[in-house]
Amino acid sequence: MNHTLPRQSRVASARGFLSRFRAIAVVGLICSAAALGGCTGEQFQKGYILPDGALEQIPIGASQDQVLIVLGTPSTVATLDGEVFYYISQRTSRPVAFMNQHVVDQRVIAVYFDKNRQVRRLANYGLKDGKIFDFVSRTTPTSGQEMSYLTPLFKLLSFN
């Protein structure tokens, strides 16, 4: 009988060690999951952030100063049959930290002015099915001059 008592204490000691090991392993897994959970679903905004309702505040015929007050300084300016303000933005995301980012959305807001510096047209260009698409007029631009300027802007945004 004395012979089995030390064996029982060894078994009890081993069981205690296993239960402590399991508890430590569970805590470790929970901490790892929490750490990884904090690194998931990151989104990044680069460039211009369009305020809600801003385009609705710019009617056709508005002055260039009015556009600057509502939208701020443009990302770039061009002269295509009058002056054009371009506001450029890109939104990317990555599912887990340390992975590559992928483009979720990219936009170019274009405000076209006539010779009198009045708004002639507004366009909200983005990519739809791999083609540049104006989300305001729901059309793909076909103007040679306009397309030749927008294509490099979108390529510049996609530096992946």
C-alpha cells in the first residue's frame, strides 16, 4: 500500500501540470487571437476626401471661388478647353497586417470651368469593370484629350 501512494501523488502532480499547461495554452491562444484580431480589416484613404453633400453644393454656373470654398484646393489643375480642377483619392484595404494592400476604390472628381471661370460640368470618375467611368453622368468619357489626361492619373494612383 505504501508503494502506491507515491505513484498516486505523481499522477496527481502530472494531472495538475497538464491542467496548468492547458490553461496557459488557452490564455496564449486567446491573446494571439486578440492580437491578430486587432490587425485585421485595415482601410487606408489616400488623397482627397470628398465631404458628404459637397458636390450638391456646386451648381452648374457656380464661380471658381465657390468651388474652392466648398471643395478646397484641388489635387491638380489642367487646362482643357478651359480650366479643370481634379480632386484625386484612393481607398485601399488589407485583410491582415503585413499583407499587400488592394485597391477598393479610386476616384477623380473633375470640375470643368468655361472661359468665364464658371462651372460648366461636374464629373466623378472612378473605375467600373476596369474602365474609367463617370458616376455623375453614368457614362464612360470618350473625349481624346480628357481620356489622355485621366488615364495617367489612375495609373499613378495604382502603384501596386
